[in-house]
Amino acid sequence: MGQGEAVRAYLDSLPPTARERVDAVRARVHATAPGLGERISYGILTFTLDGRTVCYTAGYARHVAVYPLPDVSADPDLAERMAPYVSGRGTLKFPHGAELPLDLVGDVAAAHLARLRPPA
């Protein structure tokens, strides 16, 4: 199975609410960084740039997650915005019963991209 088929199979396996929310995360990540690739890695959706992992997202029965946490040591505002969603050591969890903070998702993706695309 090719990566495109694997991504479709993963998305098709999600419960409807999780699928909708993962689709929203995907759209925001791709809007933040057009041209990213997608594949399945560790059994979840993985965004890639030039073959390198940018970040991951996954849908579950009760929440959608984005992994890993970006380095926010130089961005206290982003750290503060992420804080209510941090779960464990490296996960942002967005419960299905709450609004999905897509601006935050885009900023997290941008922070990961900055790691892969250092300023010239």
C-alpha cells in the first residue's frame, strides 16, 4: 500500500467526530505550510518536509492530538497558549467537546517548521 492509500485508510478508520477534527487540523497545517507531505508513521498521520517529520496528528474517541510539543523557549506567548492543552511530556490534546483552536494548531506547525527551515 502506498503512503497516499495508507493515509486514506487511516482517516477512514477514524470515528466521524475524530475524522472531522483531524481533517480540520490537516487543513490548518497545510495552510500554514503548503507543500508538506503526509505519511503514516507510528500508526498516525505524519506531516513531512523533504522527508523529515514536521509533526504528527491523531484522532481518538475523545480527543484529537498533535505531537510533539515545539520548542517554545523563545516564545512565551505560544507556551502560554499551549498550556491548557498539554498532556504528558509531548502532546497537545484537544477534547472533542471543546472548540478546536486552529490558530494555535497553525502556530504550532509554524514553530516546527522554523526548526526545519532555520532563518537564512
